[in-house]
Amino acid sequence: MQKLASTCLLLLSLAMQAQNIKEYDLYVTDTVINYTGKSINAIAINGKIPGPELHFTEGDTAVIRVHNMMHHHDTSIHWHGLLLPNEQDGVPYLTTASIKPMSVHTYKFPLRQSGTYWYHSHTMLQEQSGMYGAFIIHKKDEPKMPEYTMLLSDWTDLNPHQVERMLHKENDWFSIKKGATQNYGQAIKEGKFGTKFTNEWKRMRAMDVSDVYYERFFANGRTDVEAPEFKPGDKVRVRIINGSSSTYFWLNYAGGKMDVVASDGSEVVPVPVDRFIVGTSETYDVIVTIPPKGVAYELTATSEDRIGHTSLWLGSGVKQLANPLQRLNYFEGMQMMNDMMTVGGNMKDMGMKMSLQQMDMNAVMYPEIANNKMAGMDMQGKDNKKMDKKPMDGMEDMKGHDHNAMQGNSDMVTLNYNMLKSPVKTTLPNKPFRELHFTLTGNMNRYVWTVDNKTISETDKILIKAGENIRIIITNNSMMRHPMHLHGHFFRVINQHGEYSPLKNVLDIMPMETDTIEFNASEEYGDWFFHCHILYHMMSGMGRIFTYENSPPNPQLPDAKSALKMVYADDKRYYFSADVGLESNGSDGELRLENTRNFLDAEWRLGYNDDSGYETEAHIGRYLDNKQFLAVYTGWDFRYHNTLDRDRNLFGQQSTQAQRAVACLGVIYVLPWFVESDLRVDHKGNVRLQFTRQDIPVTSRLRLWGSWNTDYEYSVGSRYILTRYWSLSAHYDSDMGLGGGLAFTY
């Protein structure tokens, strides 16, 4: 019997070797970490953040067992950039079964590619809590050279669900932490009052290049990583993975130029550059030279908003710093936005054809660029100066123009997609193309991110046929960058190199750009996600699902309809917020529950006696337009005041301010300068028109507000923000008088 067992084990071992099976076990656990002096809940893989670095060789069969050791949460792992069977892709409820608490899920797939990839959770916001790691596939019989993996990430001490809720509330706490509120006081100080006023007149909030304030940025889980093991003069392949949730990083090397040799796992003809930006979820391989003995060169990754960085030190000895990037000149970017946007919130047709990162609109904010010009056009100008349309017409064809000429610094070589060239032809099979057009759209005010103004749950799957060629023309009509990622396929990024256009699976699409990608529907079956890889954009609904026609049932998802409802539920979620004031003359506040299209709110004003009385209103409503300036609602209004003696309102109707109990219908429209107009009629025929402006940013923490309506009620007030939740407040109300106290915001 013992001999038989030994024989079976030997046969099993030989069979595994014949298949080149390589196995890993990943244990997902809740953990507590402390990066900033606070103990924070997080998620670890095998006890580490990031998870273990997985290494394979092309041709291996990967067998990876994921043990979900968390007691209360499902989880998942998506193998980013890998070509694999659909049911192994790792998107819960779309391609793969969700991994239940205290259970094990086995992934098994052949590796038919090589390069730098990574893995991460695709369940809710777990990626932000630490659930990610590197996935490296080496070529067969590849000549060995020194290499190092640099996995970049961002870290917030806040619960990611709190981050998401704050983004949907228009909370500017992150801007306060960054010193980027672009308030009126700062605008006056810098001679930019007209720029700031025009910006708000066009109903645009203070701009930024990223949404979230992060306490730390990491390379391999640390702010500084040292790699002294390399010899002076060595050529080292650094595999750079942007595993962050929502941060773009600028890469600079103290040792001079870097040779970019691969992007998203696919090889490119080496391109020597001084710096490049790596979008969220992108990967780049670069070759760098190790410094002489006694010196360590800094390879630094700086967040695009420039509030922090992380460094890899290559070599051993005296540390030589890369040139640091200074803070952004936000008002220059605001001026540019003013010139490009209409009052209606739409982009003007500036006569430009922008693509492939060749024209970095954010360059006007870069202090290191001495001459902020766009091919002869002065982007800075004078305060509130309009762009000259004529020079823009001369920008019609940007193809072939160097990104650096746009920045006014011809000595610094900055990578863009037009510079990437595949070493082999990437042309697709010789058959007709099916062409799709996507417009990336969004609403920063309410943090709604969409494709063609619809979320994932608001659209049908896009049917494709196995073997057909798909061409997608993507236009970014928002003022944010979007790294669009296609699961399970590589696409051609159409650039100046034609047949040798590079292969990628993530494309950073800058504001106002139009880019073209092409792929062959070669995976035969299943559902494949195409989405923005900024985590909070994806969760708000920015994506689409491609599905192969006549796909067989997915054995991991026996109830396909219920599973799809779980996918759609992500962008249908409601977010709760509250503003509560406790002041010397009473209490006022609002509770609000809202999602992408709908809202429910209740508000009150309570005095301490019958003279000041009470007022309470509640509404349920829906946003109607793409910009969400227009909404309709129904609700009720109850109030009682003992001393009010106004007889008529502005429309000559009998005043009901002293006592009212009515149902009402209304319409809300956000006017220029963020003045909210609210026209309503109650069931007794009384009409009221009200104008309100909230949160006028006087300084970084001081806000003013005011309100007036046709019942001759008015109020004005201020608040000084102390913490994320608490403010000092003062206001005067025509019904309740002067008061001051504390305000709570959630």
C-alpha cells in the first residue's frame, strides 16, 4: 500500500513537471497597520502589503489557491493584463464566483505571454486597503539580466468607503489637506480674482489633477526602498507597476535618461526619455544604469498632484537626488479651463486634434516649465484673458509633434504614446472592422463618471462576435484623465508607427483627447470588462461590458441574471450625508441620501421658543440632465412661527409663513456661480422661488453662504472649518435672528 502511494505521488509529480505547473497559495486576511502614527484596518495577502511577488515563466500553468481568511467579507483577485479563460479573470459576479468568507478558490490558467503584470482585488474598494501584488512572467530561455520590481501605490488613513462617500458629497476636505482650495483670498493675492470668478460663473469647482488626499505613497510598501545589490555600471531592468487606486506618478531618475523597453507587458523599441508619467494600473519596464561605486541614484515617483513621492535608491553610497517637482500653479490651469469650457459645462471646439499624450494640458501648471506655451500660444496670458482662436486653428494636426515642444522645454524628453513602437508588426487579421465611438463623460460636482453619459448599469452589454476586429474611437470630454483598461485582451494604440503601433491593455486618455484603439475578438466567449481604472471612477459606473455572442453558460455563475444584478448594484448605491448645526438661536440641518440620479433629503430649522418656531421640509427628486444642473422633486413643508406678520409674498399671494402644512412640487436649476434656484408650487396653489449659494470659499477654511426667497425670508452665514467633521458657524436668519455655534458635517 505504501509502495502504491509513493508511485502515485511520483506519477503526479511527473505530470505536473510535464505541464510546467507552478503553484502559489495566497492567504487574504484582515490586518491592522500603522504608517502614520494611527492604527488602521487593512487587508494583507500572506501577511504583507503589498502581497507576494509572483514569478512564472512563459508556458507555465499557474495554479493559485486564494484562501479568504476574512470572516465577514467576500473577496476576489483579478489578474491584470493576463490572457486567460474568461472564468479565471477574477471579476466577481461577472466572470468568476465571489470568494466567500473562510473559503478557498483555485485559479488555474496557462501563461501564453511574458512581461510585467499585477494582480488585485476586484471586490468593492479592497484594492485601496492593500490587496494587490506584482505578477511577473519571464520569457523562456531569456538571457538573464539584473532586474528589480517597483510596485507603486497610494495610502489613505481613511476608510475607502468614507473616501468614496466624501467624493460624492462635494466635500473639499481633500483640497484643504492639499492646500489646493483655490479660494477667493488666494486668488486676490495672486491677481487671479477674475479667473476664480469666471471659473465659478461657468459652474466649475476648483480644479485638481487627482481626487483624493493621500497620506503616503509607496514603492513595495515603503516610502523609500534601497537596492544596493547591483554592481556599478550594471544595466538593470526596473519593472514599474502603478498599483495605486487613483494616483498618476511622474518618474524621474537621477542617473539621467531611462530606456523604456516595455509597456503593459508588451515590448517596445527602446525609447530614451528623461521622464514619463505612468497612469493608474499601467506598467512600464525601463533600463537604467547603476552609478559608480560609492553613489546611489534616486528613481523617484512623484504623485501628479505633487503632494508626495516615493523613491527607489539604486546603488550603494552617497545618495544623489532626482530633481524634485514643485507644487502646481493651479490658477494657470483654472484659466485654461475657463477658456475651454462654456457656461453650460461643455467643452468648446478649440480647433485642436489632441491624442496620445502629445499635448499635456496640465503643463501650464508645471513650475519647472519655464515657458508655458503650446506651440507658440501663450497659455498663461493675463487674468481672465480669452484664448485667441486663430492660433488654435493652427494646432489642427498634432500628430508627430513632440510633447516637449508643447511644454517649451526641448531639452527634456518626456514620453508619450506616439513614441512607442512595437518591435514586430501588430496588424490584426485581414477582415472588416466594426467601429464603436465612446465619449468619456463626468460630473465632478456630484462625482458621477460615465461613458456616453450612462453608467454601466444604465446600458446593455455590447455584443461582439468571436474573431471580428473591433475599432474604438474614444474621446475624453471631461477635465480628468482616465486610464481605460480592457480585460483579457491587448489592443493596438494607433499612432505614427502604423503597422508597428504598440500593444497595450491600459490607455491613459487625457482631457480633450481623441484616441483610437483596435483589438481582435480572439477570446471566443464570455463577458469582458472595459473600465476606467481610477477605482472611484469605476465604482461610480465608468465602463462598459463586452460580451461574446453565443457564449456558453459560465459554470461559476449558475444564476447569471442575479449575478449581473450584483455587478450593476455597484453604481446604483446611495450615499448618506448630513449637515447639522447647534447654535445659540436654535438648530438647523439637512440629512441627504443620493445616488447617481436620485435624491432624498430632509431639512429642519428649530427655534428654542414659539416666537422662532420650527420649519421642516422633505423632498424626493431626480436629476434630469447630463450635467445634473436640473432636477425635479416632490415633498412636503410643515412650519409654525408665532410672531411672523407678513401678509403677502412677492407674487401677491397670501403669506403662509406663520403656519403651513402643504405638499409641493418643484424644480431646481443650478445657475451660473453655483446659485441654486428652486421654484415650487404647493397643493394650495402658492408659489415660492428661492435662490441659495452655499460654500463660497473665502480662504482655505472660511466659507460664506446666503439664501433669499419670494416669501421675503433670507439668511446669511459663515463657517470656519476646524476638522473633517466640525466647524464654527455663525448666521443671521430673518425668522430666527442672529446665532452662532458648532456645525457638524458628515
